[in-house]
Amino acid sequence: MKINEPFLEEGLGRLEKTRAWSPRVISKLEAHIRAADDEALLRINPIRFALEKDIGEQESIDLFLHASFGGLFSTDWSLTCPTCAEVVESFKTLRNIHASFGCNLCRTTLETTLDEMIHVSFTVSPRVREIAYHYPELLSAAEYYLKYRFDQRAHYADGTRFVQRLRRDAYFFETVPAGRTATFVVDPSPGWLIIADLENDAGCFFEVRGPAERANAPVRLELHKGARLTEGAPRAVGKLGIEVANMMAEPSRVFGIWEPPESVPPLQFDHVLTGKRILTTQTFRELFRNEVVSTTEGIAVRDITILFTDLKGSTALYDRIDDLQAFNLVRQHFDSLGKVILANNGAIVKTIGDAIMASFLSPLDAIRAGLGMLDEIEQFSRNLARRELVLKIGIHRGATIAVTLNERLDYFGQMVNVASRIQGLADADQICVTQEIYDAEGVREALRDRAVLQESSNLKGVSEATVVYRVKPREMAPAAP
């Protein structure tokens, strides 16, 4: 283990100056870089790192984002199959992620979603310390599949990790040189026998049925790059000879595994840092402004909360005071609201004139942010000769797609349109929310000291009437409904 001491010391020094970190955060990261084994420095999950090192979760995410920006780590955007935990592809940048993907092992094509299929992690840079996983082409077949190709933490409800099951049910892991042939003998039970080279999308699967009158004839399987898993003729229970011929111009890392006839239970992924959460992290949006979604279709987001703000009477404000003074007030209002958004696990997507569009992982975070924004503007206005700034807020949640608009990560779709139009219904010092927000966990409790009026509104571009909850200012709320 060799560490590039000058590069590490310089990087840690820059990292320490980026912000005020909690005590010992930088030293814990340094100790991990120096003492952890190679496997522990591959695809580090900041949320799990926070649990193990007793660091705040968001601070840990910010720590690795800053460390990646400074060159100590690389960011891994892993497109992970939710069924088999295969890291189908791993990218160093968001722009290379596709709108859909095919899992060769599961023999299926799925729509990519930022909520669950994009796992974000961080691998130590080879400029800091080289690890075996910087050179996956040199790994043995067993190391490649059991430690590199599959998510190490994915597990079933009983706690069994997928890689444990893979190790248990696999007949062999073997590297077959280019142009060479390897022979294996397996003895599968009823179910499925899969022979696969996931790196080159090659292999075959066979259904294994009951006993036959005579022994299985040997199987010859030719591996061609990109041929995908093809189905072979059914085989009987009992010993089966398999001849694997590598027809490619490069080595083939192949494995054989038995799958039960019944469907396997779903996998669980604990404490995952998803693509959705990264896009809802202000530090990421500030540091990695060049990250964009390059696919023309965008990438799906199943559930996210969008908040819009607007200043009431801002045009009159510019008429009443000079442009420079008005601009300074609006800029200060952006700073104040940005702090509230950050404190409630949100991120500013963009500003539009004197309005803000922000995203949140949960409706409760957005509601708390909205209430905090109203309080912040009220405090802000107390220092002015007259109340110049009056805020209006709208919040909605649902499915959307992440896209690139004007060279910036943005969200697009009907859900975003509804959120914007809901904000347009709000009056001074009010928050308007949809049924999807009002029914979310914790929201009614958070609004217990506010008067909330239910009404129905016809929104432009929405065919049916929309139920809206109008949250009144505190001084107008003698009791919760």
C-alpha cells in the first residue's frame, strides 16, 4: 500500500478550508484513506460512512462531494439492477446514464429511475492510493463478480446478502482466455442453470426439469461479445458437462449459477445514496454545475417534491425604489430563503426573476421550509422602513423527469407545471399545497397551528379540478382545523 503523501496532504488541506466541518471529520476521512483495505475504498457510501464514523449524514455527503471535487475521490454513478443487484454500468459522470437499461442476468429491460436504480458512491483516486479495483481487468473471475460487479450490501429480508447467495449457488468462476475452451461438470436441481459473462453480455440459460431416461448430452456454449443471454434446450436433472468456448479476442470471465424454479424474493438496499438525493443536495448543484443529463428523454424520477416561491408586488417595488436598491433586496431575499432550503434538506433548482424553484426529498421537508421562509421574510422585513417583500409559496409532489435545460439540471413535466400553478393561487404570506402534499406523513402535524382552508381550483392545462389547501398566515390562525 503506497500513498501519495504530498497529493493527499495538499488535498486534505484544501478540503479543510472549504467549510466549517464538525470536529475530527477530516481526520476520520484521512484515517480511512490510510488504513482501510482496498474493498473498503471502493464505492464508499457516504450514508453508511456516516453511521460507521459517527458523522452527520448530510455532512458526510457534503464531505465526499467536496473531496471528489478536489480530486481525492472519483464519483461513481452506478446503474444497479433492483432485482439482482448487478452494477450493470458504472459511470464517472451523470451525463453518460441512459434513460433505460438492460440487465443481462435478469434478461430484462427497465426504465432508469433516479429514485432507486442510480446509486452514488465514491472511490479513492489512484492519485491518492492505488487499489486493486482501479484495475478490474486484472481481477480474477471470482473477485470480479463477488466483490466488484454486484452491490455488496444488497440483501434479502432474512439478512442474506446477494453475493453470499451467489457464492453459495455458483458452480464455478473462471477466466477463459481468448480463443480457448474450458470444460465444467455441474449437477443442478430443477430450476435454471445460467452460464454468463456479464462483462461482455454473453452466455446462455437452460431450464432444468425432472429426471430423464438417459444421461444429459454434453453442452457446447460459444461466447460472442454482445450476444446477450440466449435460451438453450431444456436439460434433465443430473450431471451435465459444459464446454465453454471463448470466441472473442479477449479473456472471458464466466460463471455458472443455479436459480430456483420459483421467483426469488425482492432485494433490499439499505442506506443508499440515490441519484435523486444527490440532485436534491445543494452542495452537488454548486460544485458540479457542469453535470448534465445528456439523454434526450431525460431520466425518470418517481417521486419528488417541488416548491415554488414568488414575491408579491415586486414590479411595484422596482417602481417605488431605485433599481439597485430593489435588486439588493431581492438578492438578500434569495440568500435568506436559500439558507432555509438548505436547512431543510432541499436544493435550489433555479431562480426565475425574483422566484425560486426548489426540490425536496419529502413533502414534510418542503412544508417546514415553506413555513421557515415565511418566518425569515417576516424577520427580514422588520429591518426595513416598510414591508417591501411579501412571499407566496406553492408545493406539489409526484413523478417527473430530470433533464438539462439551459445547460443546467432541471425537472420537467406536468407535476412541475402543477406546482408552479399552485403557487400562483397563493396570496400574500400564504402557502398553497395539493392533496398529495397535505396527506403526506407529518404534514398535518406540522401545520397544526395554522388555519388551513380546503378549496377546489381549475388549473390551466389540468383537465380535472384540483383540490388545494390554502395555509393561512399564523396571525390568522387561532386554532388548527
